[in-house]
Amino acid sequence: MTDLTRLTIAGARDGLKKGDFSARELTSAHIAELEAARALNAYIVETPDQALRMADKADQRLKEGDAPGLCGIPLAIKDLFCTEGVLSTAGSHILNGFRPRYESTVTANLWRDGAVMLGKVNMDEFAMGSSNEHSHYGPVKNPWRAKGSDQDLVPGGSSGGSAASVAAHIAMGATGTDTGGSIRQPAALTGIVGMKPTYGRCSRWGVVAFASSLDHPGPFGRTVRDTAIMLGSMAGYDAKDSTSVNRPVPDYEAGLGKGVKGMKIGVPKEYRTDGMPEEIDALWQKGIDWLRDQGAEIVVVSLPHTKYALPAYYIVAPAEASSNLARYDGVRYGLREKVDGGGLDDMYEATRAAGFGDEVKRRILIGTYVLSAGYYDAYYLKAQKVRTLIANDFHSVFKKVDALLTPTAPNAAFPLGDKLDDPLAMYFNDVFTVPANLAGVPAISVPAGLTGDGLPLGLQVIGKAFDEETVFTVGQAIEDAADFTAKPEAWWRD
Amino acid sequence: MNTDKTYTVKGVTGDWEIVVGLEVHAQVISNAKLFSGASAAFGAEPNANVSLVDAAMPGMLPVINGECVRQAVRTGLALGAQINKWSRFDRKNYFYADLPQGYQISQFQFPIVGEGEVVVDLGEGRTKTVGIERLHLEQDAGKSLHDQHPDATYVDLNRSGVALMEIVSKPDMRSPEEAGAYVRKLRTILRYIGSCDGNMEEGSMRADVNVSVRKSGDPLGTRCEIKNVNSMRFVMQAIEYEARRQVDIIEDGGMIKQETRLFDPNKGETRSMRSKEEAHDYRYFPDPDLLPLEFDDAFMTDAKASLPELPDAKKIRFTESLGLSGYNASVLVAEKENADYFEALLAEIVKATGKGEREVAKQAANWVISDLFGHLNKSGAAISDSPVSPAGGAELLKLITDGVISGRIAKDVFEIMYETGKSAAAIVEEKGLQQVSDTGEIEALIDQIIAGNPGQVAAYRGGKDKLFGFFVGQVMKATGGKANPQVVNKLLRKKL
């Protein structure tokens, strides 16, 4: 880690404005670091030349005094975002060689504000997974290791490359997407901040779809302030996404620092699950105490349908995915596997068999099944009803409290391969994050402490729809109190 | 009034009734596609009108085209149907090379338009009311081209994503004739309001035909669906063939299998495409990329205000206010362009003559239907290509009314107008075709004729009244047909 890669986005922004260093220097420092960190397998594509071009342009804007908040800030982009002219694979072999001729709205917003792209980062294939082991490009390794161990751990998923790159200081921030926890869970497992905004805040246009009604683009940063800065740029109404919401985007950064005094913070009793590790329960209690100490009123609340969230999610998400992924058929782009003497169906089968990994196939099968004639009512329709009940749970509880505090994940980072043969154990990683996706409400994960083994743990703050400001405020109160300064040792440098 | 003729298929066990329902797919007239900004125009180079959304590129999202919604609502209103201010788009999932998304965005459970009805004209004053079950919006697919390469199929996505209205009838039709008349009427209505051009050759209107047979009074039989029939004649042929086929199977002791069939226009028969067991499970579910489709009363009011007078209302006005015969009114309203021409002509005549519409309407209608349509049909031209404008027609008809030319001469003048595009007055002037109404001139001629035909004069005066026509003919002959017949009659009676 160099002086420049140690900076936060906010710090780098101020340094750039003062002229302490140039965007080219800042970007070059990150390129050097990420090239030395290939052992993490965080990047699928590195774009150093493009990064330097963008940095030079940022320097020009800085010189001209036209420097928006992210001017010259080097970022990692989850490979789910389509980036013009740059390989965009969603971590899948089926998008082999796919270079879009268009730029996703969210990344376009970041470039508009002067940000610099370091490259495209690894992820679970089509964002399906909680460990980043389901990538055609191989697993990402968590920069963190347990004390005294050299065992490789997962960074969480699906945005594992995003989380690892920010945690390892090989990007100042990153974009991610969160369909069931894919921003918050990896943020928790890598000791950084991850924010899933309200559904409709960030456009999905140009983001490869997993489950349209649950997909939320959002930012990673090392501080709450950094994610607030990033979200301010990423968010905004987009007429090209019919589910985008036309509401003004507040200045999230300006809204920080208000403190939680006088706020009512709910602690949902249903989140205290059986078999939850003692350390996580204890950290949760610590978080409660921190907020109380800062003047918040703690209220135990009930979200009675919580236990149905995970099963409902694993019906709705695969159902949408089975349809969203039908377009990968070998006809127009990406992989095409031809069969000698075969017809159209043979090409479909060969292409999709070779192009999709096991987890993606599993979810396509589940999704196809739950939408099938005779099963639709029992599964999909029922799950949608559950979803409504869960949204109602949040709606009524937010009449009483300003925000909720929960753990982010039921465990810390686990060894590579540990849950690979047990999909249900893997799915259980999303147990605390999935409800906010089903309800579309904003939630953040903030690093709050370490396990006895020295691995990071996160706490989650969930807020009302379109009230990201309160979520950031409460998140910052946790951040302040936790004073999480631990860093992984840079074992990955060769 | 309902049809009094009952159509049956004769079988060895007796007469069979047929039951027909139609799903008509009508391409919406709009500049852009249903969910993308690409042009919906017909006839472009392959894949010239394809947006990123139409090609289902990763991360692309559909955005509803409000104009297509407006057209569907207008159509629903024109069909007297219920308009659903809340409707929803669903995905219909299946794989095909010309379906880039792997699903068609359609409306399954909650269509934009509900029940309505269409009154169908069966000729000779017979009508039939056919119920509309629903109308929904959906995307068209692209086109697979199998004949471009010996071992590859090409795909043209120009149509991919173009907006279609699927108009589903109730199983109310009982004969091929009724089905044909229903499609014709639907086409007329859509063309009137401009929501579909009704061009069946270009595929902008095509029908899936559901046919079953039963003995009168029995419950509905098992139906077969004949897909993608693209002309009114084929619709009728397919029904006729299919009903016969079903009757033969049942009477041979067989059972009708519910299946999808194709009509082969060359052989005039239907053949099996896929059975019920092979039918797709489309796995419909609400499209999560789109919000439910909602609009307010103002949108409906605007849509309603934009509707022209519909053919049924126009026909009533033509018969009741203008005094046209039911037949003439039907002929004139069948195509909006024809009705428009007639009304423009009428307005020109009223302007030129100062007479009331009702006074001149019959003459105008007769002229349009026999003279103008006759020439247009002969030269295979559409009314929009007519070399004689409504104003030109009015000028010609006014010459008759004013007695400048006779009806007989008018036909010749029209012929020249049609050929040369010259005005009626100019032709009459040029060729000296003015009617002779000068009593002095005609009287002199009559005197000559009476003098020259003493035998006939004697016979007439002796009681052979029929010879009056002979004298009229002689006068006409002498004047080259230009003598005013009324003047001739009057003078002849006086002189004889």
C-alpha cells in the first residue's frame, strides 16, 4: 500500500483539488498495486491504458476548475456492468468475447463525474452466488486471512471482485450489484462498506440482468462517506429503465454527520436465528449499545414474515433469472457451440451446456420449474404474496422506527470450497440481506469488528424506501463507534 | 337482425354445425416499436430497423411506447369494448432463433381491452353480432430466412418488437362466410381509426382460426387452431376444409385431437403442426422490467376524441340523413377512403350548386359507385390514385344538374377526364358537347323530321304511342345527342 492507495475517496478528492498529486499519479499508483495483486484474481480485465487516458482527462478538468466529486478517482467496475468497447462477461463463459457498443447508465454517470475505470472485476457468474467461487474466471480470494493461517478465504459474493479490490486497496471504490445481498455480504466479509440503495434509485440499464425486480446497483467504499459520494453519482432517474424512480437525488455526502441522537432504531427480533455464532450476536449487541450511547432510542420490533424471505427469494430470483438468461442462445453474441449436422435446438443445448456454470444451470432449472404450468400458483404466486407481506412488515415497522440494525451475514469469511457442495448452506449466507431486496428498501453494511480469528464482521442498517440519508447517518454512527482500522496483511503481493 | 341462413356441414349422420373463433393479430400503426425506438416501417433492408433492445443485448430494458397504448385504447373504443385502465405485461417464454429475448412480452392475465362486439354485415340486409373477448398488446417476433444459405438460417429482426394487437373473438361465428365478414369488418374498423393498415399481404394482419364442429344443441366440440392465416379467402377456405375434416373423422368413429394446424394455401388443406402434448409451456409471469400499464380518464377522453366517425355510424347517417339505399351506403362505408371521397364530393357539389346534401347525395353516390369505381376497378387503381378529384367530379355532376350536358354525354366526358385529367367544363367546351336547349333550334329540327317522316307521323297520330321514342331518337341523332331531352319531349308533344 502506498500513500496514494491508502487514501479514501474523500481524501483523494481533496488532495487532487489542492494539487497535492495528479489524477495520473493516483491512477498509476493503483495500477501498480493491482498488477501486484493478481494473486487475488479480483480483476477479469485490467484497463490501464484507458485508465490513464481517463486520468489525464480528469487532470485537465481539475486544471480547468470543472472537477465534479469523483474527478480522477480510480474505480473497479463489476463485470455485470456493460462498458463500451471493454469485455463485459458477467463472469460467464457464455458472454465469451462480448464487448458491448454501449455503456451502462450507472457507469456513464460515474465517467460523467470524472471517475477513472481501472478494469472489470470478477464476480459469481450472472451474480449468482455468495462466495465468488461460481465464476468462469476462477474464484476471487479474500484479502483477509484468519490470524496465523494461510488458508484462502472467499470474499463473499456475488460482487467478490469489487469487495476484494476495495479491501486490498487496488481500487478506491467499486460498483456492485445486490440482488439478495451481493453488495452487503461481501462488504461484511472483507471489512469494507457496501450500500444497496432503494430499488429504482440506480438505473439497471446496461447492467446484465439476473433477477430484474431484485437487482440493485450500488457502491462499495472503505468509508460510509465514500459510498455516499459514489451513490450520489451513480443514482438518478433514467427514462431507459421503466422501474427507475423519478425523484431528486439528495446530496448524500452533505447529509452526513447529523448523528443519531433522537432517532428510533429498531432491532428486529426475528433476525436472532438459531445457531448464529456468538461473536455475531455479541457484535450486534455492541452496535445496539453504540447507537444507544449516541442518543438513539432502541426499540425491539417484529418483522414476522422474515423466516419466509429466503425461500421466497429463492423462488422469485431463479424464476426471473430463468427468463432473463434465455437470451444467451448463441444466436447473436457471445459463445456459440455448433453441432455437426445438428439443428437449432442442438445449438441451444450445446451452447448453454458449455456456456453456463453449474450454479447458473441449477437456478435456471429451479426457475423454469416454479413457473411451469401446474406449479406456478404453488411457488411463484405464493412467493410473490410472501414478498408483499415482507414489504408490509417493513412498511409498518418504519412507522415506528427510523432505521433497523441487524447483522449483515450469519458468518465471517469461510474457506474456499467450504460450502461449494452445499447450496443451501451457501444460500443461507443471504438470510439477513434478502428481506431488504424483496422489499426494495435501502440497506448498508458497515465493518464493525473482528472475529476472534481476526476476520471482519459487518452490521447492517436498513432504512425506509428513498431514505438513504438516514441509512448513511446511522451507518456512520456505527463506523465512528466501531473505529474499524484493521487491514488485511498484503500476503498477495509477490 | 341475425342471419337466417344456417350453414351446416352435411355428414352421413346428419347436419353438423361449425363453431369458429378468431384471434386476429393486427400490427399497430406507430413510428416506433412497442418497447424500443427502432422504426416499425415495413420493407427496410434486413436488420436495418433493430435497436439494442430488439436484439436483446445484455442489460437492455423495454420502455413502453405510449403511442401503441393509445392505438390499442382507440381500437378498444372503436370495438365498443371495455377499456382496462390498469393492465399488465407478461412474459411468454419460448426459444426460437427469431425471438431474441427468449420470451415475447405480451399481456396474458390482464389485457388492456376487455369485452366488446362487432356487428358484421352479411349482405342482403343480414347482420351478425360477434363478441370480442379481449384485445391485448404484444411484441412481434423477427423472421427466420431459411433460403439464403444451403446450411444456415439467417434472421431478420426488423419485425422483432413491432407492436401487435391480438384481438380475440368469442366463438360466435357459425360459417366461413361469417368469419370472412368478421375479418373484413375488423379490418374496416382498424383502417378507419388508423390503428392498423390491414395489409394482409404484408402480414400486418393475420388470423389464428379456431374451428370445432358439433351437432346442433350439443356442447362445444374439441377445437383445432389453424395458425397464421393471411387472407380473408384463406380464412374461409381453411374453415371449410377443417370442418369437413373434423366431421369425417368423427363420423369414422375417431376423436378430434386438440392441436395446432397450418393452412397450406396451395393445396387448400390444413395439416398438423403440433399436438397438445407437444404444446409449449410458456411459463407466463409478469415482466419485472415493466411497471403495470396505467392511464387516467383524460388519456381515454383524448383517445375517444381522436376517433373518426365509425363505419356503422356513417352508414346510418348515409341512409337516414342522406337518403341513400342500404346497399349504396354499405358499399361507400366499407373503405374509409371511399367514404371520404364521397363526402368530399358531396361537399363540393353542395358548394357549387347551393343545393342541400340530401338533394344531391343519390346522384353523387350512383356516380361514385358505378362510374368512378367502374373505372378504378378496370384500371386497377386505388381511390387515392383517382385522376378525377372530388372537385372534378362535382364539376361534372353540376354540368348535368345545370342541363349543360346530358347524363349520357356525361359518361363520355368522364371517360376523357379519367384518361386526360382535364376538367369537365374544358372537355365540354373543347368538344362542343353542350346540350342544345335552344327551343328555336330544336323546333326547326323537329319540323324537318316531321316533314321527312310523314308515315310515322300518321301512324303516331293514329294511336301508335310507342313511335314517340322514334321521334326523340331522330332529334337526338340530328343533334349528336346534345339536345336537352326535356326540351325535346316538350316540343315533340306540342308539334305532334
